[in-house]
Amino acid sequence: MWTGKKFNCNEGAYWKFRALSDELCAEHNLTVIKNPSGKTPRSIYFAEKNGEPTKFNLMREAIDFAIKCSRSFKDFEYIMREQGYYVSLNNNRKYWTICSVNSKKSVRMYRLGEEYSNESIRRRIHEQGVEGWKNSAVYYESRRQMKLFQPRSVVFKGNFKAVKKITGLYALYLHYCYLLGKLPKDRQRRPLSPEMREAWRHLDRISRQVTLISNRDFNSLEDVEKFVEDTNGSIEKVTNLRYKIYNKLRRCNDETKRTELFSERDKCTTLLKQLRKEKKIALTIIEDNPKIKENIRLEIQAQNLTRGRKSNYRKKEYIR
């Protein structure tokens, strides 16, 4: 059955077209989709298929954990809230919904799969029995211990004034990698907020950005914007130079000279490839900067709530 976007026509014509499409599919022994849904982006489809921490996979994981540790719907709502999600279990509504505490857009749970419909969740919670009580007791004890957590005191032997300070974008990205659990390497931690857990999918992208910031010594977004502007000029110059080399190749009959021109052309191509790659990474730095700052704020807020503290996050300025 045709499942594309609706064309500009009245509703009656649209449903007639769908009925005709279903009849044609039935005549030719093709599958008729009963409840067509929108198309999933290719990157998200394969990420979910591979079990990567996408938005929906994280929701499924949170629901499964909450059901495992719940004795009642009240427990289920509380544990979901502690994991960073609001759930609406209103029996007056046809579908239960879930959304991140930092988002305004809700998702109907049945869209996550058959095991996440209203009836399935209700059945799974009731089937826990004694096992649910045991898991719930373990969960609440772990939460109590977490709230009693006290930071370890460390004595620094040296002079803070003599230590070289890391500032600017590099400091921002190091802090971000620490909250993600990527740093330090020998002791990885799991982020608390759903937004930061989802960001794990983009570690390769973040790694490329950190490398460029370190190599080019960027201190602010203005430095990145200037780099993009200069790189555009360099790309234009190298492109013009390569174009001239191609013109010389068309008129050159000397094999020795042609070999030299081919070598120069290959050098220009390699340089263009590197310049375009660095420009693309720089543009992602500008694009991702607001999201990174917001994710840091949400993660620190989640840490404070987990440890029973008030959310007293202050916006940290990395540019000094």
C-alpha cells in the first residue's frame, strides 16, 4: 500500500486513493499495511537495529528497568521520574505516554513496541510478584546510599598558580567528555540524563571535534568562524590552481612534464580533501556548541537531584 505523505487534496479523495491502493495490492498478492506509520530516518533505523542508545531505545531500557523494580504503578512512575522521564498513566486516556523531563514532546508508549502498550505494561508489573518486591528493595537501598555519598577529599601537592589552566572550547569539551564517562579512560561512568546517554552515539564526532580544537588551538566560536572563512579562501585558491593544472594537461604532450603535472594535481586533490574535512568538522563545532552546553546543564542537574541536592547549577564560562 502507498504510505507516502498526503498530497494536497480533500480528505475524501485521499481515503479513496488509499482504498484503491489496497485493492491493487490485494490483486497482485502484495502486503497491505493496516496501520501505516511515518518513515524512520535511515541513520535512526540502523542505530536502533544495532541497539545503539537512541531516544526510543533509551525509553525502552528505562521502562524495562522501572517495571523490573516496581511493586505498583506509583513505584513505576517514581522510578521513571528518577531516570529522567515523565509518564502519563491516566486511565481516562486511550494511550499512555512518556517524555523526557527536559522535553515538551510526548511519545505514545505503544509506538515503542507491543510490550509497551497499556495492557502489556499493566500485565508485566502485576506479574513481578515477589521478585518485584526484592528488586524494589534493592533499588531503594541503592538510592539511599547514593544520597549519603560524600565526595572524596584529595590533597594537591604543588602550586595551583604554577599549573597551566585549560580554557576556552578545549576546556568545554574535556568537561563534556568527563560527564559522558569517556574521561578518565580507566574509570568510565554512565551519564544520568537521557540526553547525555543518547549523546554516546556521537562519540566519534565529538572526538574529531576535540582533535581539531586541540590542533588548531581554538579558544572561542569566533576563532572557529574565522577558521571556516579562511578555509573557504584556501579551498577556492587550491581549486583554481588545480583547474589550471588540468588546462596544462590538455595541451601538454611531453610525458615527463605530464608526470609532474599529475603529481601536482594529486597534491592539490589531497590538500582539498583535508581542507574540506576540517571545514566540515569546524561547522559541526559551531552547530553542536549550544546542544553541548545544554547537555552539560541537564547532566549536572540530574546529578544534583540524584544525590538529594537542590539544583544550584551556575552557568560556567570557559572563556576567561
